[in-house]
Amino acid sequence: MARRKKVYEGKAKILYEGPEPGTFVQYFKDDATAFNAQKKDVIDGKGVLNNRLSEFFMKGLAQIGVPTHFIKRINMREQLIRSVEIIPLEVIVRTYAAGTLSERLGLEEGTALPRPIVEFCLKDDALGDPLVSEEHIIAFGWASQQDLDDMIALALRVNDFLSGCMMAVGIRLVDFKIEIGRVWEGEFQRLIVADEISPDSCRLWDVETGQKLDKDVFRRDLGSLTDAYTEVARRLGVMPSNVTHATKPTLIN
Ligand code: TYD
């Protein structure tokens, strides 16, 4: 096979040029990072799990009319996606307090919020992805007021969908992050969900026990990250539990 051109390499994924203009191949690595890449490790099978989980959530979103960049999964670690112009903001939705919100406001982790809250962080590793206000976003031109309204509406729909998916399998969606991209259709632009949706960018707690099934397992050294993500995939019926640990090539659908 001809060597593909690498377009971009991030902490957890690589983007290659796709087979047609306007497409990329998104490759999920096993690398895990936290605290702005100060903590790093390679977690066997994480990329395979996140590829499948992101496919599952993006397909589900498309089915309820939420547009995403996902086109199709190609193999265990790769998916074909639409290329988008990424808006340089991390869009966070929180239903329960945790992480930096708990630290900032002195709220105990797990406190139910009065309503889902949408926050924006500037995508800038050098600055540690600082929290920014809507005023900042408009003033510095990272997005327009219309974009902001559309991003909030999109993020809240994703929240309702993901919360429902998770609650159906006994998991509480505490918070999550998405990235949103612009696509042009003729003269019109619209915003679609991009990047990935996986336990790397969500907080997922078992409803009964409170056990963490997300990247906090890695951030806070709480055990095996692969086991946690495998449990999420198993509950959602996304993949058999042994695929990521296969020692020889395994066919999956
Ligand atoms: P937050 O509590 O603000 O930060 P941290 O994860 O560092 O404690 O994160 C809220 C949610 O958004 C959480 O599920 C992790 C996710 N998130 C990312 O995946 N990447 C990011 O760059 C940020 C800022 C948050």
C-alpha cells in the first residue's frame, strides 16, 4: 500500500489524508496523556476501544439528526471522517460537578448541577487550555454569536443523547468534552460534531457503585484503564471483551 500522508499528529490520534478530497483517515493511538501531557503512558488496546466507542456514539447521534464528521470505520484503529475546520474551543457540558468545576467553585464531586452547564476552553496546549467566556470568544473572533448559539444547542443535544445511552447501561455521564467543526455546503456553513467521543473525554461513573470508568482511572491511578473502557464497551454491546487483548489478527465486523 502506498504510504499515506500524515496531516496532523495529536496526543491520542493521527490524521492521514483520506482517499477523496474533503476526507481524512483518523487513527486512534494507544497513548494516554493527562495534565497537559505531563503524565504519559501507552495503554494496550485503548485506541481500538476508542475507535469503536466513538463510532458507536457518532452513528447514534447521526440517527437522531445530530450531524457529525464520522463516515465509516475502516478497521480496528481507523475511521474515515469528513475534514472540517475545527473551531479552536473545547466545548464542555457538565451535569454533575467534578474536576476543575469542583475545584473552582468548591463543589463536592458528584453534586447535581441546577441544569446542564456549557463551558468553553481555548484549545491552546501552551496555555493549558484556559477557560474562556462567551465575551472572550466573540471579542477575539474564535467564533461568532451565531456559532456560539449553534454550539450550545449542539452540545446540549449531545449531552441528552449520551446521558440517555449511558443511563440505559447503569452509567452516569458526569461531564464530557466535544470539539466542533465547520463544513461548507455551497454557500452555507454548518457546524458538526468532530474529533472523538470516548471515555478519554467523558466522566463516566457506575450508577450503583460510583466506580470511575473513564480517563480519571489513568489521571488518578485508580487501576486498569483498558478494563474500565472495556466495561463501558461491553455494557453498550459495542464489542466483545477479548478483542483488544488479541495476540493474533482478529476479524471484527
Ligand atoms: P475538567 O474538569 O474541566 O478538566 P480535567 O479533566 O482536567 O479535570 O474537564 C471536564 C470534562 O471535559 C472531563 O470529562 C474531561 C473533558 N476534557 C477533555 O477531555 N479535554 C480537555 O482539554 C478538557 C479541558 C476537558
